[in-house]
Amino acid sequence: MSLDPELEILVATFNPGKIREVQEGLRYLPVKLRFLNELPNVSSVDEVGQTYKENAVLKALGYAQQTGLVALADDSGLEVELLGGKPGVFSARFGGEQSSDSGRVEMLLEALSKYESQQRNARFVCCMALAGWETNFEVGKLEPQVLTVSEAQCKGVIASTSRGSNGFGLDPVFVPASYSQTFAELSAEIKGEISHRALALAGIRMFLSRTLTQT
């Protein structure tokens, strides 16, 4: 299988934090990144899956089908042991559809307020899916296909207070293993090496590097 060496990839998210991380992770590849705000007639794809992979695949296929572009989509979440793995795939909707990042952080801290930090084990999980068409697609095969999927995690603990302003979502309360700072306190360079999204993106980058250089 090979992909067009002048590949355009739609980054299928409106989240500016995610966009920055994808831009950084793919910056050395010979691809042109496109964004949803360039395509006003594209409809949002609902996240109705029960797993990160299901949601990532749904979005990648849905946006690829609408735009004719190769689409890169992700689904991610924070799983807290004391909460039975919640909020998980519902992390972005934790506290309700209209809740803000700060509101979700406050709700999580309140739920864990009676526990010591040593007990507040958690992990961030990210699944990324790339969907589109192979260069030599079959005649009449008009549906996009899943080209590759990459999933990764980053383990850590939940801090007792919100700290830092560099991240987004629940970053200000997540302290990755072997670090004392939250994701929102760490530099973009360090987060770009250890985070769940960076590690999942590394799998996408490896796939693209391999397929774009095939002759």
C-alpha cells in the first residue's frame, strides 16, 4: 500500500490544544495539514462509540467521507482507579455537555478530595485513527477505509489541586509518573515526548513515514 506523497491530512478536531500537538508531532513529514475551520459545510461526527477506538474510527471515517481527504481523528480520556475508570471516554463531557475545563477539574477534585495522593492513581489514554483512500483503490470503492490505528497511555496520579496553565482539559490535575509537575506545568517539549497523545501520534507518524516513502 502507498499514499499520495503530496498528502493532505484533515486534523479532525476543533480543540486548539490537540491541533498544536498534532502540528508538532507531524511537522517533519511531507504532508499538508488541513483544519475543520477551513470547511464550514462539514457536519460534526457524533462520538457514540463505547471505546476510544470506536470513537476515533467513527470520526476519522465520517470526516474523510464528507471531505474526500485523509482524516486523522482521536479520542482520549482520563481513567481514575478510585472512580472505577471514570470519566474515561466521557472525559470531555464530564460534568455535562456545557461544562468548562475548569468545571470538570473542580468536579474531579471534589470527587477525590477525601483520598490521599498516593491512592489517586490514574492514566490518560489516547487512540488515533487515520482514514482515507489508498492510492490504488478498487474501482467503485467509494467508502473511506481505516488506514491505521494507534493507541497509547500515560500513567500517573491526580494532584490535590489544579496547577499550571500550559495544558488543556484535565491536564492541570494529572501528574505523570516520574514527574512532580502536572501536564499543564510541564513544557510542551516534555509533554510532546511522554503524553498519551504524543505516544499515539508517534504510531501515526511511523505509519506515514513508512507509507509515504514507498515507491
